[in-house]
Amino acid sequence: MVRARRVTLRDVADRVGLSANTVSRALSGKDQVSESTREMIVAEARRLGYVPNSHARSLVSGTTMVLALVITNPSNPFYAALISAVERQCRLAGYSVLLLVTEENEDNEARAVQQLLRFGVDGVLAVPIQHRPGVWAELSGAGLPVVLLSRDIPELGFDFVGTDVERAVEDAVARVAVPGTRAWLFEEDLEISTVAARTAAFQRAFGDDSLVLKVPGRRTRGAALPWRPDDAYRLAAGLISRERHPELVVTGNDYFALGVYKAVRECGLTIGSDVRVLGYGDHPFAAYLEPGLTTIRLPADDVGSAGVDLLLRRIADPSRPREVIHLSATLVERDSARG
């Protein structure tokens, strides 16, 4: 089978009997071409199946009209919503999106940064692993605009958009519990700022009445695996059977809450009365548990949209002061823990 040759700008110009320069101006909407000539050129280009060469155009314009989005784990529902919001906002602004995934792996992250430098994108939105900040500094040194999402690295001076995690947890536990409540936190064994912020807010709220339980990491094997309810289940079941049960359990994600539900019930306790449960993320299944899971809904759409807007402003004005945006989360109250 013979592959058809790609139609070029020169082919269109030859068919209409005009110069390639005139055809280029017509197809790019420049006003030096009459409307009748433009319509004729556009019609012939469509008939031939001409598609502009974006690489060639970028050499002339100095812009690729492509923004990169680097995330850590596509199985996280927050990132699925973030990707959708970023793509939608970029499309409205005339940009395409290049998606790279690091899987919480430092080697993958370093490789992604080198790819970004080679690809020549116009700007980068990134969720960093936070372990090797110097990797991201290479982008700054190359003059590439960067906006960090969800996890900040303040010393790099990049713009940042994320959730006000500490405020979200503080407000939620203040709503569903009182001082002196025996509370347990099931959190990821992962050294990132969002985990640290949730833990700090929890410990401030409950002090000596709190117990922080680190669920074994799922990101130590070179890949970011989905959260597993059974990891939290095994930890909860073993502790509840031996210790005085908590009055409130807070989880770092709603998947851990699934495991806690099972452990609490197997110990003959009732969720919502014996043990209240507060999740984090408001994942799609949270409303369909029995009882419905009280959880913290994150502003993924707003983080994505604000991130794109901030990046476009940075591209337009590279010298503007650093901007940091913390967006509010929402407590969704259901029967697992009501105020």
C-alpha cells in the first residue's frame, strides 16, 4: 500500500496560481488578502486536505501553542478532573496540551524535564514529587514559564495554585468533632506537602488524643499504583481489635475510608454512631456508601483553570511578581460524620 504524500502549502499555491506567501497569509487570517481571494484559497486547501505544519509555523512565530501538564498519578480521581479542566481551558485559549506522567518516580520526573526542554513547549503546569527541586530549576534556567499545581516548592519562585489543605482539614474536623475526641488519622506514608499539611492540621486539632497511622506506601516500587482500601483495612482491623476504638477516623483519601468501613463493621461497631468517619477527596463512590461518607471535596476544576490562566499571564509577562493561589475545599456532610 502506497502512503499518500502530505499536502504542502506549495501544493495549494500551485493549484490557485498564487505565491506561497499569499496563501500563507490567507490561511493565517492576515488582512493583506482580499476576502474573495481568501475564500478561494481556503476552499482549495480544504479540497486538497491541507493541514498546516505546526512545527514550521512555530519556527516563524517563535511559539508552539502547546502547554505541558506533568502529573504524578493518573489513577487519582483528582488528577483526572485536573487534566479535564486544564485541557478545556487550554483549548479555549487556542493551545494544545502535552501530558507527561511521572508515577511518583524521581527518574521519570528528571526524564520528563529533559523532554520538556527538547520539545520546546510554551509553558509548563506541573505537580512535582518535591524530593529533588533542582530538577525543576532547569526549566527556569532555560527561560521556560512554570506554574506548580497542588504541591509547592517555594524556593524555586514558581507561581503556584493549590488547595488550602490545612484550612480544609481544620474546618472539617471542627465541624464533625469536639476537643477531646479520640481520633485516628490514616494517611499515606509519603513525604509530600499535602500529606504533611493534613497531618499537621489533624494533630493541632486533637493533640494527645490523636493517633497518626501511616498506611504502607504504594509508590515505592517505581510506579504510582491506585490506592488500595485493603491496605487501610488491614491496619485498622488489627488496631481496633486490640485498642480502645476511636470516636473519629480521618482518612487521607476516600479509598482508605472504604477499608476503615469494613474493619469497623467486622468489630461489631456502627459507623456514624460508634465511629465517625471523615474522608478526603469526595470520590464518585463516596455518596453511595452506607452510610454516605462525609468527606472533603477538592477544587480540582478550579485548580486546573486557575493554573492555565496564571501560566498564560506568566508567558505574557515573565517579569511579574510570583503569585500564590490557595483555593478553598468544601466539606460534604453525609451520615458517616455529621456536625
